[in-house]
Amino acid sequence: MGEDRTPAEQRLDIERELRARVEAGELERATTLAITSYGPELLGYLQAMSRDDDLASEAFSIACEQLWKHLARFRWDASLRTWLYQVARNALTRLRRTPGLRAERNVPLSLVTSIAEVQRQSTAIYQRTESKNALRELREALDPADHELLLLRLDRGMSWKDIARATSEEELSPATLTSRAAMLRKRYERVKAELRAKAIAAGLLDGG
């Protein structure tokens, strides 16, 4: 039964369908599926990293345009989901470096509708759940790169190699990918220990 499948199995089904549609030349349908399947978590990631709904929405629009423009040439060396996190992250970085940058809106109308619907629903959910809790505040007070690492590993369940790909601005060789993944894993253990120590000091966890 579909409801018994794990999130990883469900994502694998999505990836297979996406690839089949791309290989069949159904780029608009494939792009729509990618946006509806991965859009909410991508926008949530951008909202968490930017803490600015407008900036996150603009970065999301740019990322969706990049998806539409480059999907036909995607090589499937990694999952499309992982690549989209890299694209979204790079879009946010570009917006921060060039505040006047805006999406070109050069996509089919059906995709504009899909993008807008993800933005509407995800922003409403994010705003309903944005009330702070003490542990979340400790996480957000970390260095942004450390906060991102926790978000991708704990909240998104990404593998170390996928995190290495998603947080790189360029394509990595196999050797560099393995090395970067190992480095990120060590950093994660340090950050997790640091967060635990802060939570114990704040009385949020038992130090026993």
C-alpha cells in the first residue's frame, strides 16, 4: 500500500517518474511534478535559511526558473531533489549578493500557477508554525552554516554526500565529494555536541 511506503521510497518513486517524463520529452509535466513534489520543502528550507518570506519566495521563483531551463540537460548523477537544494541555495546566495535581482518569470503559465500555489500554501504553514521554542532559538543562533547542516541532516534526512552536493556551488569530483562528505559529518558531530551543551546549560535537557 502507498501509505506504508517510507518517505525515501516515495521519493524514489517520484525520481523515477520525473526521469521517465524527462526522457519522454514531457518537460513541462516533469517540471510541474518536481515543483509540486519538492517545492514545499525547498521553500521551507529557504524560509528557514533567510528568515525573510519575501526573499525566500523570490529565491524559490528563481530556482523554479532554473529548473525549467536546465531540466532537459540534468544528468541524474544524483537525485533531482538534491540538485534542487543546490539550485535553491545558489539562488538565495545570488539574491543576497545582488538585492535587485529578480526572477525573469520566463516560464509557462501552468508553472507560474504551480509556483504561486506552493508559495501560498507553504508560507501559510510557515507563518502558523513560526512561534519560537527554546531549542529552535538555540539552533537558529548557531553559525548559519551549522544551522543549515542541522536542517539538512535532521529535518530533511539527507545523506552526507547529498548534503555535500547541495551545499556546494560547483560540481564536485568523486574524490572531493567523499572528502567533503566526511568533513561535514565530523562538523555535524561537533555542532550537535555544541547544541546539546547549550541546551543543558539552558535547562532544556538533562545533562545526566
